[in-house]
Amino acid sequence: MQPETIELMADTVQYLAVVLIGGFIGIGELVSRYKDDPFEAINNRHAVTYTLLNILASSIALLALKTMKTDAVLGEGSASERISYALMAGFGAMGVLRSSAFTMRVGKDDIAIGPSALLQVMLSATDRAVDRARARVRAEMMAKTMQAIPFEQIDQALPQLAFTMMQNVTQDEKQSFADEIERLRDKKMDPVAKSICLGLSLSNIVGQGVVDDAVTALRKTLLAAGDPAFAAAQAPQAMSPPPPVEGGKAESVAPPPAPK
């Protein structure tokens, strides 16, 4: 194999390593911010843009290292040297992006002046965009899950069941959720709307799938126990009066003819 070909392959692997470092760090930041469905959250064009920004910074850092005019030839040597410069470029660029020259206090807020300010703006914009994209989906899914389930019948049993199903929920998360539900109890809202809010808050900790499974198990348990209030809430919609027709009057249904 020609030396030029070997050199090209080595450069390609070096840049690929830097791209993976920058990409994984960017994705890791986004995944940690959306616990209900992290992989669905990063499948968004705004999240992709943020990840590409981290990849671009890492690649530019490696290019800068390889083109520096020094006594040592950067990146043109043994495998260990190439690995060291790939790591330096990948993690170094992430450190530079998250650094600040100084901090300025504006009102009650401390504002970092430097590359981190640009990255924070990008991250905030990505957060808003991902939230807007996920909000409608989450609301529709939770409304379907909590259909016809009054808040008073699940406000204690559902969180306890969901947390018991999980193994890594911290005590701080449980306490924070309990405080939020206590505030929700005091609000004057429709009971089913309260149930949807409860489910959304719970899904932020355990995820949508666990909430769905917990609601299904709880629904079956209450129906099997013969809870009259819960059974009445689950009554089929067919028992409701027929919708009015045009003109504001319900259409009368003629009785069947008597047998001859």
C-alpha cells in the first residue's frame, strides 16, 4: 500500500475519532435534559444542529493543531501521537466552547462572557425547540392514557406504583414530585385535567412507558376490586345522550312496529 494512502487513512480515522467525541458530548448534554424519552428528543433537527456545532468545533480544533507551524509535526507520526492529538482536539474544543473570559453581573443574574455564552444561547434555543416539538406529542399520549380517570382516585396510588416499578428513582426526585402534586391538589381544575398534569410530571421521572403500564395495572386492579366510583368513571360513552342534530332538536326514533 502506498504511503500516501496510509497517510490518508490515518487522517480519516483521526478526524472520525474527533467527530465521535464532539458528537457524543453534544448528544450526552441533550439526553440528560429529557428523561421521559431522551432518544426521541434528540431525533429533532434542532438537536441535530446543536450536535453538529460540537462536531464542527472539534474538527476545527484538530485542523488547527495539524496546521500549526512548530518544531514538532503535529499529527504526523506514530499512532500514539495521533491518538493524543485527536483527544486533545476533541475534548479541548469542548472545554473552549464551555469556557468564559469573565463573568458580568446584570441585575441578579451572572452572565458569562466568552464562548460559553454562544453555546448557552444555542442550548437554550434547542431546549425550546425540542420542548415545542415534544409538547403536543406528550399531551396527546398522556390524554389517551389518563382518559376518564379522576385525579382523586390515582393521586397517591399511581405515583407509588410507578416509583415501585422503577429501581433508580432518588429520594430527592420523589420529594420534589410529592411537593408538586401537593400544589396540584390545591388547584381548581377538572379532575381529568389534573390527572393529565400528574401523568406528565410523573413521566418526566419514569418515562411515558412506565406511566402507561402503571395506569393499565391500576385500572385493572380497581375494576377487579369493584370500586363503584371508578367503574362509573369508566362507563362507556354510549351511555351519554345522543348529540343534537341541526336545528337544536334531537332526532326522534320511531318505535319498532308491533308484530302482527
